[in-house]
Amino acid sequence: MKIYKINKLLNLLIISTLLFTLSCGFKNKNADKNRPLSAKEKREQNIKEGKGASLGSVFGKVTGKTNFEFSSSNPMWRASLETLDFLPLITVDYSGGMIITDWYSEESSNESIKITVRFLSTEIRSDSIKIIVHKKICSTNIKCNTSLSTSDLIKNELRSTILRKASLIEKNDKVKK
């Protein structure tokens, strides 16, 4: 039985050594011979080709032909952030189209709310955003009950405020152009 295990281990070792040496000997025929090797050269080439961002491009010194489209060009996004600016934000994900606030309550209140705004479209329409309001009621510091808010008042007020601000932002952007 020991001889079988030793034989098996030896075969595995020989095969893996053979594969390793053969794989090191072949060169990739599609590899670019002018490819930069240092990290600095790679970065500079990527920026030159428009494949990346640098601090210079963030501060307005774009060196390549990179084209950035920031979230600031979306009126719905900007209006939502302006509307929710008094709340602490947990998640602000433009690419995922979501804003989530932290729990918010008045100082003496045992109720707090958490608001989630999901963007379904970039168009300024009432069905372009979905607003979810969670409500947390704490009877003591230890015992809290969390549920979805059944009141549409907060959702509708937020939606109308965001839509109003978004349309004003879009109108002002058109006037500037």
C-alpha cells in the first residue's frame, strides 16, 4: 500500500514539474513588445489612452482624451441629494441608482425613519423613482420595532419635492447652455 502512495506522489510530482517547465518556455505570441513594465509607465499609458483617471483629471487638467460623465449631470440625482441633505447618508451609489439614509429622529422622539430612494430611470417622471420609508419605534433603548411605513404622506411629499427640484435644475441647466 505504501508503494502505491509513493508511486502516485512521484507521478504527480513528475507531471506537475513537466507542466511547469513547459509553460515557462512558451511565449505569448499576442503580447505587446512595447508594453510598459513599470507601474508608472502603465499608468501614464492608460491615462493617455483614456482608460483611467488621475488626480489631474479630477481637478480639471485632463491630459488624454478621457470623457467623464459625472452624476452631477443627472437632475433627478442632484435633486434627491439636495432634498435629503439634512439626513445622514449611509449609501450613495450612483452606478447602482440608490440613496439610503441612516436612521433619523428628533431628539426627544422615540420614532425614527430611514429612507431609501431607488432610481428606475433618469427621466423626470413620478415613476422614475421608488421611495421606501422604514419606521422604527423604540419603547426602551433595548426594544425597538422596525417596519415599513404605511403612510404615503412622506413618500408622496418626498417624490413631489424631488421632481419639482429636478425640473428646476433641468430648466436652469438649459438656460445656462
